[in-house]
Amino acid sequence: MTLAMPEDKYIQVDGINTRYWALGEIGSPVVLIHGQGGAVDYWYKNVFVLAQHHQVYALDWVGSGKTDKPEKTYTVDDISQFILHFVEAMGLSKASLIAGSIGGAIALKIALAAPERIDKLVLIGAGGLGQEVALPARLTSLPLVGEVLNHPSPRAAKFMVQQCIYDPEPYLHDKAFMDLVLRNMSSDILQFQTRTFRTMGNVFGIKPDFWRSICDRLAEIQSPTLVIWGQQDRAFPVSHGERAAIAIPNAKLQVFDSCGHLPYLEHADAFNRLVIEFLAH
């Protein structure tokens, strides 16, 4: 069985050949921002439903998916600027952001740097809200160790699914999904992501200067914000979501039980309903 995917499109952003999806012709624009090791592919359960209500844009940010992977090191701030430039290239003056994992940290950086460009925020298991992060990520920050651990293989793909998804068995037996995972674990992707992670994390977790640069300013965010978390998220603890929901003035938290780091896949129908309702009000 194949997974239904929109048509791939490409555009130059900052000289980077960038893959994106664009679908939906009604409603306000939303931009989907994946996390590290992610790609537009992972939104396959969401984009068609969202596009019934909104103009939906999703991109592989620089170093990810089918977008170019420069050999230089990009920080989260660099990637935030890259995504802002993508939004401009799409001709959008303002958009809502739906962002997962480190993509959530990117979205928060964008909301703090260019609040006038952001309508609403949906943060899913977002990074950058505290020091705690899963041990495998911390280990990749170590010189040489990260290069050894971040090696593409079916075994590595299986490990990632087991780490990210609360009930991984159905996914592990879905060849099309596992092909998707392995496709987004090529050596050049993993090397790029490792360099980026080292700018914000080390063996002890997310660096204090990084997460404090976000957490100390959460009260400045004026966009209505929906924080979504999996109760059993192994990447970032649900306490980070609680922190964001308390500190951001117009925020609410929704926690999915029996759910890991990918609520938009693990509880896709409930996730889609929740987000569409939030964006409508």
C-alpha cells in the first residue's frame, strides 16, 4: 500500500532548492513546520483535511527531506529566518504556524522575531521549552559518537519509530510508512541535523542559553496558541507543554493520552478536529 501524498513543488529560498506542498484554496493560510529528521511526508494524515478549511503550505526546511542540504551549520535562528523567507516567497503577509518538536522552537523564534507575521500558533511536543530531552538526542551531540549513532539503516528507522510513537507496532508493520522513515534518514540529512542540534544541545540536554532565550520571552507572544502534547512523549516531557501554556498569555493545552511525540500521526482524526476548531475561532 502507498501513502497518499500531495504533489511535490519546488522554489528557491535563499538560494536553496526547497521542496514544499501547497493545497487548499479557501480560508486563512497555515504553514506546517516539521521537526528534526522530519519532512513534509509526515503530515500526510493532516494536510488534505486541513486543506478543506485552509490554504495549507508545508515545506522541507533547509537540510531536510528533499530540500538542499548545505554543508554549513545552521542554527535554529537561521532556520527560522529561512522559513520566514519561504512564507514571503509564497506571498503570505500573515499565516498561522503548526509546528512539531524542534519545529516548535523554530515557530516560537519566528513568533518572537516577527509577531506581525503570525496569526495563530499550534505547538506540538515543542522543543526549546526546557533542558530535558531524550538521551539518544543528547548522545548525538558528542563528537564522533553522533556520527556513529546517526547512521541510516532499517534498524535505526525502527528505533526512531519506537522512540517517537507510543504504540509503534502498527507502524513497524507498515512498509510504506517505514520506507518514509528510512527515506528521511539519509546520511546527508542526519549529518545536517546533528550539526544543528549541537548548536542548541549537548550531552546534558538543551543548552540553558537556548531554552531561556525562548522561555524568558513566552509572555511576549500575543498570538492565540494551542499547545498539544503526548502524555507519553519521550522526546520532551509534558511539563514543557504545561510551562508554555502557563507562560503564553492566550494559550491552552491539550494532552493526548496513549500518545508519544507525534500526536498528528498517532491521533490524527482527533488532532485534525482540534486544530480546525482552534483555527476557526
